[in-house]
Amino acid sequence: MTAVPSRATNWATTERPIGMLAAVHLAAGIAMTLLIIVWHPHEGDPLPFLPTAEKIVAGGMPYRDVPSEYPPLAVLNILIPRVLSGFSHPMYQTWFSVISIIFAVATFFIVWWIARQGWSVERPMDAAAIFVGLALTAVPLVVWRFDILPAFLSAVALAIWVAGRAGWTGFALGVGAMAKIYPIFLGPVFALAAIAERRYKQVVAIILGGAIAVGLILAFPVLVAGTKAFSYVFYQENRGVEVEALPGAIAMFAHTFFRQPATVQEGFGAWQITSPVLTTLAAPTFLFNIALLAITVLACAYSFRRDVRNTGLVQPQTLVTYLFATVMVVILINKVLSPQYLIWLLPFMALLSGRQSLLLLVILVITVFIYPLNFASLLVMRPNPVVALNLRNVLLLVLFLWVVWPRRPARAPDVPPNGEQSAALTSTSERSYVGEGAE
């Protein structure tokens, strides 16, 4: 199992509660939350989910009678606030937000626990504060969408891996994939870490755990709706290019500043763009996506092999780095880049370098400026939100390259470990590494 790291800082004797980077995150998060409260944007609330919930409450069976673009657990997340709120639209929004906040708080405690096991670059309190700051900065995306649910389940999967239970890690990822599909792509990262350490039984356990979770959750929808239970998969395949995706943003930029024809229309539950520019970009976009995938796989394999060669085990920060990078690839190559997708990054980002998380903080500020604060202006392709969107996407690419590029971890100075960490380090007879943020 992945190594338990020693630490370059004695957290127990550190006087300051949180560091400067964590304080910056908290300050930005509080400021953005106050801005949302004062601005009270009309875009972004969870009411678009309500019609689906109403049809189910009226007796419709999900997937058979009520089409859905979301997996079963997402449908459940949409339905529960309607059951609790009755016919009140404001209460639906309130209950939806309350449930999202509960998952956000639960994710906070999981991130904090993982950090306390020595799996964060920054100190545990700093990692926890960074998560809070990032979540508050993106507060409308956290409380008005259900993407905090799969983010929570992804964090659970990592926590279970830290505890040494590979099969349950796969199970948690399978459950997460039933809320949003992306957690299933994290399975190969855990499996590759196990392969690098020659723990092949763990690979089998991850696969079986994920398959059991998916099978259990999908069993009833399949029995009731047949192949319609997989309609959300085909739904994603048939979607067009969403305005905020990388090629969509370029098409908007070309229309706004170079008078290239483009139209925006609603379809498949999102705002899609059509433009001749997208045809021109089709081949370059395909090659670009392949390049991102190749970079991630090669960098991950190289880094895991390097860790095993040097210490006998994949180092914690290396694993977290490539979990984060994998989520970023899923976001960047998708033809839909909804702003709430960035919530998927928060649990892993909080465990990485505070300097890297500052860049994500800036990205989240720009994202909220675009949606929900100026989304109507974006849809008519006004210059300011179009420029902001393309800047946001460029910064996402910069963050991806910054994180994914293999770098040799700094060797930690001698810090006497204690308790379980001491036993783990003694068993490996190797010194662990810590990430760049501990330098």
C-alpha cells in the first residue's frame, strides 16, 4: 500500500493556526460568498431540476417514464429535496442547498482526516482551510448543484485507500460513478499504483468493488426500465459542444473579435454553440485530447515507477497528484465544461501545494464571474465574459501542466515519526517523500 509519509514540519508544535496561503483562500472565499449574497444572481439556482422531481413524485418511474441525463444517485439527490419541500419552490431550493452543504461539510472532515494521516503537502489545518476557501469561493456551484456529492464520494475513496482497503476504494468509486460518471476514471490511477507496487490482488479488488457497487445501484433501474437505464450515457454522446468547453470558448472568441459566424442555442440541458470554427477545430481538438491523455498516463506511470524504485512504494502526494490530473483531463477534453465540474477538483487540490491551489482559486473567481454573475452576457457573446471564459480555460491548462509534469519530490528531513506512522516507516525501511509545498 502507498507509503505513509514523515513530515517536514512538526505540526503539533506549530504556533500559528493556519498559514498565509490558507488565510488568503479563506479571505477570498468569504468575500465571494458575501458577493453572491449581495448580488443575489438570478442564474444558477437548483430550480431547473425541479420539473424532473415533480414528474417522479407524480408517479413517473425514472428512466422508464421520466428521461434523465443523470445517473441514479443524482436523480435521488434531485428527488429528495422535492419530497422534503412539498410544493414550495423556495423550500425546494433551501432543502437542495442544505443537502449540498451537508455533503460539503462531510467532504471537509474527510479531507482533514486524510491530511492528518500525512497525505497533504500543507499542514492539516491549512489543507482543511484551503478546502473551505475554495468551496466558499465557488459557493453557488457547491450549494445549487449536486456535484459536491461525487466529489465527496471521490474523497471517501481516497480515505479508504489511505486506510488500506482497496476493494472498498473500488466500491466507493463505483458509487461515485452513479452520481457523476467521472469517479470511475480514478479507478485506473489506484490500480496503476497497485501494479507499480506489484500488489495485483488489490487491482482485482478495485475492479470487483467498483463492479459490485455499480451492479447493486443499477439493478433496480435496469429491471424497471431495461436499456433506458443507461440513457444518460447515450445522452452525453449525442450532445453538442457547450459554450464553456475549450473549443466552444474559442468559437465564441472568434465570433466576438473576428466576426466568425456562431449561434448559441439551448439543447441537451445546456447552452450549445454551432460555428464553422468548430469544424476547423475538430481535428486539432482530437489530437489535443489525445495529447492530454498521453501526457497524463505517461507522467503517472513514470512517477509511480520512480517512487517505487526509490522508496519501494508509491508516495502519497504522487498518487493525489495524478488523481487530480485525471479529473482535470476529464474536464478539459469533455465537450461540455459546466462550471460546477470544477467542484470535482476541490478535495484533491486541498491536499496539494498551496501555491498550486492559489491558481485554482483564481480560476474559481473567474468562473463565478462568468456563471452565474454574467452568464446572460456570455450567451450573447459580449467581449468581457468571452475574454474571461477563454482566460479561465487557458489557466485551467496551465494548472494541469503545472500539476501533471513529473518532478522529483523533496526528501523530508529527519523527523521522528510516532504511532502507526512509525510502524509503517519501519516496515518499508525507506524514507518517504513530501511534496513541494513542504519545502
